[in-house]
Amino acid sequence: MKNIPSDIYKQIQQAICRPEGTVSFRYKSKELFDPAAGRGILVEIPSNGHVFRIERDEALVLHFLHSSPGTGTRVASIDLKQVPPSDTVFLAFTWSPKEINFHLGPQVAGAKLSSSQGALSKRQLRVGKDGDVYEIGGPGVEIIGASVYKGGKPVLQPTAIDTWKEIIKATEILGTGKSDQGYIFEVAVTNLTLAVLVTGFEAFTKKRFLEMEQEGIAPDTAAVLNSFLSQRDKDAGIAEMLKSEAQDAQKTVLELTVERDRINFQNYQKCKLAYNKAYAITFGDLGLQSLTLEKIKKFILYRHRIIHISALLGMLNQPEAPPDQPVFPKKELAVEAIREFDSFIEKLHEATLKLRRKD
């Protein structure tokens, strides 16, 4: 996009920063159908959390890749060897959380429109905080937890959903361990599993909370500040200070609010309130059974006791029993916790992908 004036380029970036959309244009190049031209990128536009790229490989296949933190990277491809050569082609691509599509129409007599629907890509494209586009992995290569630091500060870290998948994998691996220590080993593994799951819950909800803004969904920041600033903070003008500091730091107010730990995402009620105020997402409307939500809250409580009382806590609900039945840290409880947390995160992630930008 080097031939586009910078102000027009910025307008394009702003316009396509949305969960779904369509872009079409005419592309002129005498090398597009030339086998000797090799691999190259025709178009690449990073737009906050989104990446849009059209590239040609050595085999004369044209690829449209779209990436966002919520959907990952998907690719739709068209084989130029099956298309009549033309110096000018019509290109169009569409994207949404459900699918991406790529269309190509040679500007020559008798040519037809070629179309392709996307699939998950073996490569991952990500936009770093520095604005650069990073390419991760590829066919036959699995990379877990990729991160990039510059000057001691992170510019690229795993997405919220990737972080959660790694948490699930870690807890499942933990559950395969064996020891000759008897039941105390089962207690340790179960308690550590609960602690890791709750930490993962916090990490996912915190990251995803900011990713939605990067994907073009405007949060109700005023409602968030009104809910999470104390009256003393409001009287002291903290909201205005946050806005000024965010502007100086080239961050959003929501991003700075989260960085300052104004929202405790490990607290179920606070997390629930934050999502409702910022994005009108209601945990009770995620399509989960109410029993699942109650279990999530109890697991978070158990984690607090494990961390602050003992990692080898032998009874997780002693203050409530009786009248409640005792809850012991057994393997079955760990398996149940993994299932319930995973169901919750899956439904919450789905809900975030249904949000749309309001212009």
C-alpha cells in the first residue's frame, strides 16, 4: 500500500477495524501472472488487532489472509493458473467471525469471477503493540506461547483464547502425573489444578476484555469508570486524569484502566460487572446452566483458600460444612473444574465474537 497517501491509508485502517466487512478494489500489475516473479505481498494492512494480507506464492496461488485475536488466522486461496491472465484484476474479500471469502475477476473479455472460502491457516499473523506484523509458525510447525519483547517490554503475547488453550493443556498434563505419595499427591494435583484454572480465567477475561476494543468494538468506557471508580476517585477527577494520561501514552482509557488494576478480573462479580458495563455481555445469558456459574464462583473461592491457607488444603469448603456436604480435593473434582471452566470460557468467547461495531 506504498502508493496510497498516508492520510487515506489511515482512513482505510480505521474503516476496516471491525469484526465483519467487505473490501473491493482493482489491482494493476504486469507481474501478477508472471511465474518468474516469485513470492510477494500485494497488500498488507494492520488495523489495531486485525491483519489483512493478500500475497502470491511461488506456485502462482493468490492468498487472502485475515487475522484477529478472536478468530485467529484464516486463509482463502485462488490458483492463478486456473484464471485468464490480465494486467488488471478485480479483487474483493469479506470477513466475519464465521468465515472469510476471497474473489478475483480478471478484467478481460469472457473471464469469470473466481471465489474461495477460507479455512484456518497453519501460519499465524499477529499485530504487535509496535504496529509490526509478526508471522508465527507454518505447515508442520507448532509454536506454543510465542511472545516478543523489545527494550524489556512485551510487544506481542499470546491471544486470550490461545492463553486459555494452553491452560487447559497444562492442567490435563498435570492430571497425568503419578506418585508413590498416595492421597496427598491427589490433593496437591487437584488444588494446583484449581489454582491454575482460576488464574487462567483471570488471564482470559482480562485479555479478551481489551482485545474486543482492538477488533473495533467500542466499549462504554464511561460506564466502566462510573462503576469501578470510587466516589473519592470521582471527586478527585481521576477519570479526567486517566483520559489525559491515556492520550499521552497513546493508549485507550480502557487499556490504561485495566493496566492500573482498577478491575479485578479474578473476582467473579467484578468481572461480570465489567463485561456488562463495557460491552453489554451478561454472564447469565451465555447459554450456560446456572449450576455451572455457581460452580465457577465456588472454584474461585476454593482457589483463594488454597493460596492463602494451604496448597495441601484437605477440605475445600470447611466453613460451609455443615450444612453443605464436604468437598474434598479429589481427581474427579479437578476433571469437573476443567470441564466447567472450559464451558464458561467457550461460551464467553462466542459471545464476544457476536458483537458488532456501531458506526
